[in-house]
Amino acid sequence: MTNPATTTPLDLDVLRELSEVISARKTETAQTSYTAKLLHGGIGDCAKKLGEEAVETVIAAVAGDGEQLAEETADLLYHLLVTLEAANVPLADVMAVLRRRQGLSGLDEKASRTNS
């Protein structure tokens, strides 16, 4: 597999679009939509699946398998968005936190959270 990072321009709109699709799936039935099945299972089920995908992502990273890492990261991002939807946390809120942290040293940002 070619490295997608070198062949495809970064398109973060896909995250917003996927988030919108996930939100729309809330009204569907578990029989017609995997996303609806996860959401109807509640935050615990969504978070459990997110954790499973996180572990699979770590395994792919440690194995040095870039293709598998890209696949697992896509799964992880999807399940993160599902978990955010289940928790009623809009993706825009997460993006606002990232924007606010931009330009801060990671060490300084971490220290500010520890002290507050």
C-alpha cells in the first residue's frame, strides 16, 4: 500500500461529515445500522469498543505495520466519534479544545490541567 499521507491531501472535513452521519444514525434501528446498534447500547458499550480499537491501534503501531496502523486508526477515529455522540459531546467542542491548546508547549498545557 502506498503511504496515504504522501499521496492524499489532508481532508479533515471527512471527520465532520462522519460525525454528522453518526448523529443521524441515532434514529435508525440496530437491525439496519451498526452505528445505531452501538449508540443504542449506551456510553458503556461505545467506550468499550473504543478501548478495543485503541488497543488494536497500539498493536499495529508497535508492529511497525503502517498499512494496518492506518486501518486501525480509521476504526479508532470512527469509534471515538461514536463515543462522543453517545456522550453528547460535539466534535466542535473537541476541535475548540485543540485550537485553544495550539501554540502551547505540551508540558505547559499538561501542567495547567494538573494545577486546576
